[in-house]
Amino acid sequence: MNAVYTMKGVQDILEVFEAKVTITPKGVLGFLNKGVKGKKEIPFSSIVAIQLKEAGALSGYLQFTIPGGNESTRGILAAVKDENTFMFRHKRDNALANEIKEYIQSAARASRTPHEAAPTASLSDELQKLAELKELGVLSEEEFQAAKKKVIG
């Protein structure tokens, strides 16, 4: 499965797929700040909020809020160690970070939207269709009886 977005940050790599986001610590900073926990995988359906702090004089970050998560609320210095936060360094990355945030929010919303079930045909509609198929010669008498028995149960 290929990533829709990939972004290299200060201490990790953010990959956005169709239904999840992964944060993979890299290098010495990733090890020192996030330990040896490895790749963090967050399904979009689990994301309840995303905070974006754009890079300026200091690094920027994308922080994902998930139920039961321990996201940092003490600014950028605490966000460095937060396993649900991806940090990036340059102002030029702000546009991509915004695009990623919008993509994930849209996909997360869609994953929580109930889908309508296709309407099922009534028993009389099904029997009428079978009768029409028999009348047209598509179904033989035996096929019609077998199909009718199957529909009726």
C-alpha cells in the first residue's frame, strides 16, 4: 500500500495512507525523545482532533488526539516527546502540513458517517420480477418454481 503523503520531520517520518497515519521515529533525536516504541499507527477512525502549529522561528507540529491518548498540552517543548505528534522544521513545510491535516480530517469524518444500506425489494416485487422473466421465456417453469421457492423461503 503506497502512502498518499510522506513528510520527513525533525525526528520522525509521517506517512499518510487512505485510512491511517503512521509516525516512525528516525535518528538519534527520535530515539532520545520517543524511545524504542517504534512506528505509531493511528487509524483515521480513531482521530478525534488534529492540532497544527505552523513552523516559524520554532519548529511546527501536527498533533493527533485519540481517545485514551496522552497528547501534550504544554506547547512545543512537551510535544517533542509526544508519540502522537509529528514535528517539522521549516516554514516551507506549512503548506504540506495544512494539506495533510485537511486530508485526514476529511477522511476521518467520512469514516464516521453512516452509510445507507441499499433498499431491499419486497417479496411481491421479487415474485413479480420472476413472473415477468418466466413470461419472457428467460426462465423455464422448473427454474421459476425453484426461484420462487428460494424467494419465499
